[in-house]
Amino acid sequence: MHAMMAKSEGAAREEIIAAVVLNLHHSGFANVLECLPAAIDGFEGKI
């Protein structure tokens, strides 16, 4: 949902990925790996 909203505001796919990876130090590697596919799917409108 957030990725789709960001896309509608002009965000690029790379910016979505960077935003998720930016949380690596807060969330941990496993959580980023879990969330990244969902963010990409949301950006591409698959969710």
C-alpha cells in the first residue's frame, strides 16, 4: 500500500527499495528480506 502511494507521488522503484533497505539497522536483515518482495509487489501493483 505504501509503495503504491509512493509511486503515485512519483517515487522510482529504486527509491522504494532504498527506503526498505534504509531500515536494515533498525529492523534487521531477516525482516528487510521479508518485507522487500512485498514492497516491490506493491510498487508494481501486484498486491
